[in-house]
Amino acid sequence: MEELKVILEKFVESGWDLISITSKGYLDGNGTKEDLIKAIEQADKECGNCGCEFDSLHKKFIQLK
């Protein structure tokens, strides 16, 4: 799933600890899919409609998971 990897790499670059640390850990093989899903769902709840580039990425990730 190359598209998921690209999305996760963007999350790592975001600088927002909620999604960057969890995404980096998952990409490095140190995190669980469950923790990643929880973090992205939380990020979408907190900031899923602010108008930033990550709004659509949260939703795309949730759709692809």
C-alpha cells in the first residue's frame, strides 16, 4: 500500500506529535496498527475540518486502513 506509506510520511513531516510520532513509529516497525488508527482518528476529531492539507489525509487514511 504505497499510498498509505506516502500519507504516513506526510504525517511524520507534519510536526504534530499526535500523528508524527505515531506514524514514524509505525513506519519504523515500532508501533501497532491499532495505535496508529487511534491517533489518526483523534487527529481527525481535533482538527479534521480546519482547512489544512492534513484534513483530507486523515480521512483518506481512515478510508484506506
